[in-house]
Amino acid sequence: MGNARARKVPAQVIEDEEYQLRHERVAGIDVAKAKADVCTRLPAAREGGRRRSRVEDVPATARDIIALAGRLLAERVQLVVMESTSDYWRIWYYLLEGAGLNVRLVNSAQTRQLAGRPKTDRLDAQWIARLAEMGLLRPSFVPPPEIRALRDLTRTRLQLVRDRTREWQRLEKLLEGILVKLSSALSSLARTKSARAILEAIADGERDPRALAALADPHVKGGRAAIEESLAGITLAACHPMLIRLHLDHITLLDRQIARLDDEIEAALEAIPAARGVGADGVPSADPGPGAAVLPADRRLAEIPGVSLELARSIIAETGLDMTRFPTAGHLVSWAGLAPAARQSGPRNRKPKKGQGDAYLKGYCTQAATGAARTDTFLGERLRRLSRKLGGTRARCAVGRSILVIIWHLLANPEARFADLGPDWHDRKTDRDRKTRSHLRGLKDLGYEVIITPAA
């Protein structure tokens, strides 16, 4: 050990990021539901004096917040920082931003008081202002107003889709209780017309299994005989047709609401200039037609295997269209929570933890990875290869990360188009000699001596 030399790490010069710059005039806001404590940090009133802070309570009403914005502008405040407390921060952020102030939202984990210090809302506001003054708080991503409106629509649509899924699950549970095994005979209750026709007839009071099975498509998997067998034990009480009708009507209502939201989402995205394409004549348009020089943003993303138009619009609602907010694809991946957080101390590298990230975007990317698994493409083959090594969950996370990297490049460069590498990419790029050495090493470790003779 005495002769061992530690590896010398060369010196590295690291420039401060934009948020790490110091500010002379700042305001820190500790947000609550009904009010907020605002601490304004200003330079000394006289030469050689100390900096001063003003702490005040401001009610969470539009009139009082606008009045606060006027005072901060009059004092030439350069930066306003607040915690992301529940959804209470929104009225403060939106109104102060609209008044022309430089507002930043920060993660509450970065603004925690030091251990052992007293904890009050006023002290928290002072602490936030001091950290902001020193440039120690990294801002969170808050999209522009048009993307926020699109995000409200897509997230509402997601909740309605989940409600519809739960309604189908409740209906299936009810059917099991009346001894109807229809979900075993059909591939899906929600996606087959035969299931809906049979359920409508049961809700109308039909009880004959043969008559119900006759409503199914004659080419259904297993045939009508299998459906009749699944309905043979049907036992309806007086309340059951009414309950089935309630579930079906609720599902129909949800279908209509989701369809209406789809139209609203499409219109909201088309109204954003940055989301439009460019036709062959060089004119920006939401529908540039064949031979377009630049496709609309949602159609560019929909070329990725596993990404539908609806999913592409939901992804855009989370990431926005301005990729300058994420300097590299790695920044976007980290923000989504698809990159592990480094944990290194001295010579030890511990198992990294999964980041928090945007749960919606993370879900959309893993959903796209699941869709890509059914395709004969590079991403589909990558998921299948990784599933054998890592398991399905981790493989979907890894492929979801790859899809998000592709999305970053497509949004950062509107003229870019997705090009599939092909399912045989791994085989074509694997070095034949390296693979041979790897197999020989494995056989040698097992105690074999191998002589290789090339095939004729």
C-alpha cells in the first residue's frame, strides 16, 4: 500500500449558473393558505451600514398581492422567491409574474431551516430571502400561461380516463357477483362492442344466455358458445339491471367528456405558434399538409413508437415547447425523475436513489415504452432485451428515458424527424471479436479449454 499512488484529479473550473448570481434586492415569501409572510431584503440605507429586512403579513387576495407587487417594483426588487407549498403558491406566482417581477418557485426541500433554529413563518420568510440573496436556490420549472392552460386540460383528461377505468372495474366486480364471467370469455369489457351490447341487454332485463350470446360478433374469439357458457350462471336480483345501467350511463358520460376534452386540447395546442408546423411553401400552419418542411410538434412526437397523438399532446403539456429551459436532454430526464441521483463520498459510490420528478411526465414516458414493446422497432427490441436483464419495471423506466431523450431533440430542433434504427441495431453494432472473447472467457472460467475453428 505504501507504493500505491492516489489518482490525481485535475483541477476544474466551474462557472456559476444563472440562478447562483447574488442579488442586492430580493424578497422571500413563505406561503400559507390564507396569507403569506413576505421578507424584503434591501441594501443599507447609509454608507457602511448593514442590510435591512422588512417582514410583513400579506393576505392571499388578489388586491393585496397586486398592492405588494407595486411596493416591490417601487423598491426595485430584482428577484422574488417562494416555496412550492401545495397549490397555494399559484395566486402569488401568477399575479407577481403578471406585474412584471422576476419570480422563482423553489422546492421546499431546499429552503428548510437549519437544525436547531426556531421555526416560525416569519423566520422562514427571512431564511428564504437570505438564501435567494446568496444565489443558493435552484428555481423550479413553471411553464408559460398557454402551456399551463394546456396542462390543466390534459391532466383533467387523465383523471377522467382513470375514473372511466375504475367504473369498468366496479362494473366487472358487480358482474362477478351475479355470476357473469363475461370478462373471461372476451378480451376486454371496455374495448369490445360485443361486451357493450350484451351489458346493455342485461340492463334492459334480458336473462336468457342464448339470446345474450347471439348479440356478440360471430367472429369473436372462442365463439358465441364460449360467451353463452360464461352467462349460464347469471343470477339477477331486482336491483342488478338498474345498477348495471347506472355504471353504463356513467361510462357513456365519461366517454363524452373525454371526447370533448380531446377537441379542446387539440384546439389549445393549435393556438400556440411554437407548436405549428411549416408547409412546403414556408407558411406556418397547424395543418401544413403533405411535403411539410416542419411537422407540428404533436405529430413530430407521434412518429416515435408507442407515442400516440393524445399522448404526445400530454407530454408537450408537461415539458412545454421551449427546450432552452433544459440545456441538455439529461436535464429534462433528471427533471422528469427518470435519472438516478448521484451518491458519492470519497472512494464509495452508493446505490443511487430514484429522483422525485414530474409524476405525470414519468407516467407518460413509461406508458409510451409499454406501447413500443409491441412494435418491431429499435425501442421495442431494446425493451425486450432489457426486460430479460433488469425485469419489466426497470426496463420500461430505461426505455422511457430513451424516449424522453428523443423528445428533447425533436422539440429542440423543429426540423428534426424521428428515424428508427431498426430492431437489429444491437446485433449490427455488437463487435464480433468482443463477443467471441467474452464467450471464451466464460468457458475458461468454467474450466474448459476451447479451440476455435472458423466455419467453412
